[in-house]
Amino acid sequence: MEVFSEENDPGPLLETEADPDAMQQFRRWFDEARLSGAEQPDAMVLATVGEEGHPSARAVLLRSIDEGFVFYSGYLSRKGRELAANPQAAVCFVWPELRRQVRAEGSISLLTDSESDVYFLTRPRGAQVSASVSPQSEVVPDREHLERLWVEFENAHPGEVQRPRHWGGYRLTPTVLEFWQGRPNRFHDRLRYRRTGVGWVMERLAP
């Protein structure tokens, strides 16, 4: 992250101004990121851990916000296999234009088949075909092999594409959210929310 000077200080992140509900605070910052013209504000790094304890991370797209963060993937991909083995994950959003970062940790659950079906029908046909034919995360001989799978599928399915059973949605329901606001001299603001039985507890962390 950039070192900010007094001249470009974005201002403080204060407990008195933050929403007491962590997801409401996220929606506020997410809306501000979209309005700021940030490039792909819905991009988030998703970190998972498999059965052997090895972490892995990749960028995915946030597709909706409800009680958690909703994204989609192949169930048989590496992240899908790791989430099946260990349904806990973390995500991180970075919005350099606003000098902001949000981290979230929580449990993972699958969306219902009907929820995944509804979303799949909104995707462009090319994305539907890709999700149907790609053996995601598997080793393949070459690009030509993938192209043949595409052509074979297109020839066999000239009409509407149905959601493949190996692809669908996930929801990360956070138990922890941390909001980071860059400040001068690396003396940043960090507010952490922890979910409890009666709601969210907000705490300030040292930078």
C-alpha cells in the first residue's frame, strides 16, 4: 500500500461514524468503491485450505451480497475440493483508489440448486459453455484439447444450456470483518467486527 502524506490523507475511519452492523458497513464501502470508478470493485481474493493444510488463494468475483458474500465456481476445481474438505475461507477486497481494504473470514455453504440455476441463466452463453466443458483445475494436454471440448459441446447443445451439476454458488457467511483505511505514515485505521450471539462487536486494531 502507498505511504500517504498529510496532503493526500483520505481521513480517519472512526467508530462513531462506522455502521454498527458489519455487513451494512461493507455495503456502504462497496457502493462507494463502485461510485469511485474503481476497476472491478467486485474482485476479491479467496483463500482456502485443503485437507493437507496447504493454503491457496485466487481472485474470484463477488456476485451478490446478502447475509454473506456470494460467488460461483466449479465444485470439482481446487477451491471447490478444498471448500468441501474444509468449509472455512477468507476473502480480501482491495480498492487502491480509496486506499481501502476489507478482509472477511467465515464459514462456507452451498447455494441451493434453484439459486444456482437462476444465476446460471443470467450468464452469457459463452460463459455457460465454458462452465460446462472445462475440467477446471485439471491438467489437460493442450489448448487444442479444450477447443475440441468446446466445439463438441456446441454441436451437441445448440439450444439453451442447462447448469452443469458440477458448478454452482457458494456463500461465505462472515464471523469476522476488518476494514482498513490507509493513513499517513503507515499509521492506518483498522476496525474489526466480530460476530457474537447478540450481534457484532467492533474493535480497533493497531496498524
